[in-house]
Amino acid sequence: MAPPRNLRPGFSRRAQYTVFAAYVMAATGALLGAILLTISIIDPRAFASLRGALREATTPISAVLDWGGDGLASIPRGIGDHFGTVSENRALKAREEATRRYLVQARLLNRENQRLRALLALRDRSPMPVATARLVNSSAGSTRRYATLNAGSRQGVLRGQPVRGPNGLIGRIVETSPNTASVLLVIDPESIVPVLRTRDGLSAIVAGQGNGMIEVRSAGIVNVPLLAGDLFVTSGTGGIYPPGVPVARVVKSARDVAPARALANPDGLDFALVERTYLPAPVPRPTPSATPTPRPAAE
């Protein structure tokens, strides 16, 4: 028959040592408490010093434990904040992209509005405009420089009429059809425009180069200095272009002949204004018919 199990602590030395250590610790704690109580009664200052020393010794440990507790508690919150930040960042990026698209559209509309306002003001200032039409294309890859206007003879557009934009002279009509017209640009080699320099009224001629540039040639005076920045406008000579329309600005100083740039770039224009010729074409005089010689009466 197996002996009954003894549940008392005396059967094991380990249990005995544990109980003994507990008794010793309890007695030591009680003794320490009694000593501290006695000191607090007898010498409160010494007790306060001991209490401060104990506080100084335990504060770093408490701080480390508190920091570790806060760090562990902040892990779930940090994970949630991370995913929330990612989602918010995506939403902000999408909103920024939409705002950028709206901003681009607003800029395009603003630029279109400025061009139309300038053209409307030009139409108000121009006497007897013929038509306002759109430049649908221009020949940029050839030495001959033409543009197509989506208005023709049905809208009153005729050959020889000047075409201008908000910034200056574009060219003149050289061919028409019922609803379209061909414009010879001022940068074409066949284009020659009489002009005046705005600062002193110097007479000159603007001729196209076919490469997007034009040149200014002095007319009648030799060794004339043409300075960079000089502005030239139409003079009205020839009767096609009305006087005072901006044409070109010199880009490099020279004498007699200087490179210049047209103020109205057809590649960057949407609308153009067709005007009547400055002086109407002279009406041809009727050819007088020969006066018949009277024949003598027959005898």
C-alpha cells in the first residue's frame, strides 16, 4: 500500500527554505519599518533625507518603466496612425492632381479670354472691319509662309485686304474661295511692307526671310543705325496696310539692314481680323471710243 502524500512543507527542504526566507523578509521589513518610524519620530529631518534619497534612487527606474509602458501602449496607436496617414496621403494626392487639372484648364481659359478681349478691343478700334475669323493652319515647314483663314468671299473677304491680330500685322489676303482665304504672312520672302520707326519716323521696308524671321531695310538713307529694340509700324504707303499697325522689332543692332522678329506670330494665334485696304483701288478710267470721221456727202 502506497504511503499517503504529505502536503506539509516540512517534507521538502526547498519548501522549508522558502518559508524561512519569507519569515526572514517579513521580519526584516517589519524591523526596517520600525526603524524608519522611530527615525521619523525622533529626527524628522533625517527621515526626510532618507525619503529624498529613496526617491532619487527609484525615480529613474520608475521613469524607465513608465517610458516602456507608454511605448508599448503607443504601438497599436502608431500602427493605426500609419495606415490612416497613408490613406490620407493618397486622398491628398488625388485632390492635388484634380486641382492641377482644373488649374491648367483655368489658365487655358484665361489665356483664351485675354486673346479674345484683345481682338475685341482691336475690332472696336479698327474702322470698318470685314470679318473676324480663325487661322486654322500655317505652312511652317516650307520657305513659303502662308496661313489659311476660315472666312472667304461669302464673308466679304477680298484679295489684297490686310490681316492683323492683337499684337500686330499678320499679312494680307492673296487668294479667296467661298469660305476660306489664303494669307501671305509678313515672314514670307515675297512679303514687303512699308514701315516707319516709331521713335523718329524713319522710313524703312520690312521683308520676310522665310525662316520665321524678317529683316528691316532702310529706305532712301544710307548708313542708318538700326538699334536692337527699335519698333516699326506700317506707314500706309502703297495703300494696302493702314498706318500705325505694329509689324516688327529689331533683335540685333546693325546698319541699313537689321534682323527683326514679327510681333504677330501666326503659329501662336487663334483669331485674326480682316480689314479693308487703306486706300481703295483706283477705278479704271473708261477708254474713250474713237470718234467716227464724217464722210463727205455724195454728189
